[in-house]
Amino acid sequence: MSADGLRFAGVVALPGVLGLVQDAYRGEPSRAGWTTEADLLDGGRTTPELVRALLVSVRDAVLVLGPQDRPTACCAVGVADGVASLGMFAVRPEEQGRGTGAAVLAGAERYVRERWDPGALHLSVIRQRTELVDWYGRRGYAPTGGTQPFPYGDERYGRPLRDDLELVVLRRALR
């Protein structure tokens, strides 16, 4: 797809993407990196069905870096009603802090600009993940002032270990 090594993931990449996202955010493997949510949520970060839906969607793309069976990083980008979004952003814990995430984010932004040319890219982050909000802030993402409720009761996104989780919406202009 591009010189930065990002490429489209097809359905065959589902096990690798699912494992990467889980390892980056939940359980003991996630504790080797700084993106862990293991103290906030238990269980899975996503499901095979949710990842498959992104992989086959005509309005979304899953971008991966590294081997198909064990990708180093991934993200999902999409557009709906003219609003571009980024999600499922994950970097293997042992690769975190090496610039991999920043490179993948820059590649995803380029892809979104070239494919859909929206004015901005939006994403949501758990408010309590201040270090992650700050990381995105250093890359030009600012809070919109908007929030979204955490999907309590929907175990497709994990089992919350606290009752005050909320998502903040961040935005970065692409033009």
C-alpha cells in the first residue's frame, strides 16, 4: 500500500489482528507496554465478529504493519456521513516506545486524506487513559469537548473493573 509498510488486512489476517489488539490492551501480555487497559477492563478488547465486520466493510479499512500472522501494529479507519474515524489502534507491547505507533498513525492519516479527503480525523479514548490522551495530543489531536458513554453491559468491549469509564472524543484537522 505504501512506503511506510502499512497494508490492507484481509479476512485471513483476522486471527493475527485479534491477537495483537488483545495483547496490546488486555491481560498480562499488555502489561509489558504502556497502552494496557488491564487495570480498567477485564476480558476481550474486541471480538472476532467485530474485527471481521471491519475487515469486510466497504466504508472501513484495517491497516496492518508486519507479518500477517503476527502483525506489529494495526488500526481501523473509516468514514460515515463525511466524518472520518480511527479506531482499533494497537502496537505490540514490545514495540511500544520505538516510534512504531507514531509512524502507523501518520500512515493512517495519509491514507484517510488520500482516500476520503475529510477535514479531520476523529477518535475516542477512555478518559481515564490520560497518558494516551496526552500521546494523541502531542500528535495534534485535541479534545472536541464531546464525550461518549462507555458501553457498559456490552462484553464485546470487555468487562469494566470500575463504574466511571467514559470516552473522550479527540479530533485532528487533516487540511
